[in-house]
Amino acid sequence: MLDNRPLRWKEERWPLLMALLLLFILYSPYWLLGQDAFFLIHDFLDDSSYNFDPLVLSGKAFDFGAGATLPNIMNGLPRPAMHSGLYVSVWFFALLPPFWAILLNFLLVHAIGFVGMYALLRAYILPERSQSFVAAGVALIFALIPTYANYGLSMMGQPLLLMAFLNLINHKGNWKTWLVILAFPFYSFLVRSGLYILVGLGILGLVDLIKTHKINGLYWLGLFLLAGLYVLVDFPMIGSYLTNSFVSHRTEYDPAVLVSPSLLDGLKSAVLLFVQGQYHAGIFCPLPIVLLWAWWFGRSRQRNSLLLWLMGAILAICLLHGFYPW
């Protein structure tokens, strides 16, 4: 649904086709280079996302027994220490060789990110016919943000999920809305984004309740359904956490040893995040964007309060990042 009407292909096709062509060209090296291509892989001790293949090879991917172990990892790693076999990412490794599983997941995540952002913009932010090219450009930029695709739709799927819940708030929900809500927990990670998504959607629901003075039953049903499915997918991890069934390597992690007590170092960390971006995503430098926005804001006669609040939020996040460890 776009602006409460069906998508009209003749109106949308050129911006969509141009954006998708650019996305295809920019990501073409991955299938042109084949296994010579580079994929971003995190520290295995801190994250087991690319241990999906050893998990599948162990034959224990779908074993949820309390005493199950993985004999091919660390001489018998407890099964709850690895991700749930209900994740779509694990299914890719069960069906395909590792390289093709990684590539398929990478391309699918970014494609869904593009489609989800475009649909959200056209439905609720940029609905006019003349704004279709702007929406396609913003969606393309979003889809190109460096992110860990091995976390599935934890980040790239958020616009699509937000659109689904906005549809429920505005009483526009249909079977597609519920399909997004039902599928999202199986292709995203509770500990990476799910918990924060649930909190954010809860706040959104409370805001709607305060504004309308009415309980939107379908919205809260969707939220509880999303939370329940997250619990279902990750119940081995949640159970092991509640019962302390094994000792995590994080038990020996002491951040105080790694963090400088200097106030100046905290400020430097905040400035570095503002200038270079978060290190997990590589250098996706926000400074030129900020300077361009400041120039436009200074010349414009109209003050866009939303942009001002967003910039303030970015600065607050940078300061929190810099001073939280301190």
C-alpha cells in the first residue's frame, strides 16, 4: 500500500528500475569475483554468526535438548552457546555451500532493505508522485550502508517492520502486514536489535494511546506476537541465561581494564564517532553530510525542526558512546 492506494507500476517503475540497476552494479563484484570477493567477518570469539556452517556440520543445528553439545567446536561446546536453528541464516548454510550461503544472505538483506525503505517512504513520508525519485535515492543510500548482513534483517529490515506497525496504527493492516511481523523474528537477532525494536515499538504504541485515548488492539496483538516469536526462536539462549547452564567467555571480560579514565579521551571518542562513524560499519563518514546539512539549514528561510531534532539526536548518541565507558 502506498498512500492508501495500490502501487502503480507506471508511476514508480523508472525510479525503482534506476535504483535497482545501481544497486546491482555496485554489488556486482561479489558474483563477478566469486570466492575472491571480500566479506566482513567479525571476531569469532565475540560473535558466532559465521559459525553457522560448523553448526550445521555438527548435526545439532535443530537439536534443542538441554544437554546437547557441539562435538566439533571446542571439544563439546554447549548447544545454547550457538544461534538457534530457527534462524533463516542457518537454513542458508544447511542448503548451500558456505560461500553461496553468505552471498545469498548478503544480497537478500540489502535488497529487502531497499524495498522496505522505499515502501516506508512512499507510504508515510514521501507519498507524492513527484517524490518517487527522492524516495528511491534515499532507499538506495540506505541499502548501501555498511552493515553486518550475517545478522539478517536486524538492521536492514527495520523500515519494513516499522511500516507494518504503522499500518496497524493507521488501520491499514492486511495479510502482508502480518506476514512481515510473523517472519521478522526468524530473520533477525533478538540480542542485536530485537530487544530495542520491541522497546521502541512499545513506546510508539503508548504515544498512539495517549494521542487517541483508544487501545489499538491489533497493534498490541502484533507487538506481543513479535515478542512471543522472538522468545520461541531464542528460547535455548534465554533458558541458558536464566539457568546459568554454562559459563560464557564474557564472564572474564573486564571493560574497566580497556577503558581510559580520562575525560579528554571520552571526548575524543565521541568526536571520532561523529567524524568517522561507528567502527563496525567501516568509514561511512557523516561529517560531509553534516556540513552540507548545516549549509542548507543556514541558507534556508524555513527551519525544519525535524532535521534539527535528528541532528541533536546524532550528537547525543555520539556523546553517549564516548562517555558511557568512561
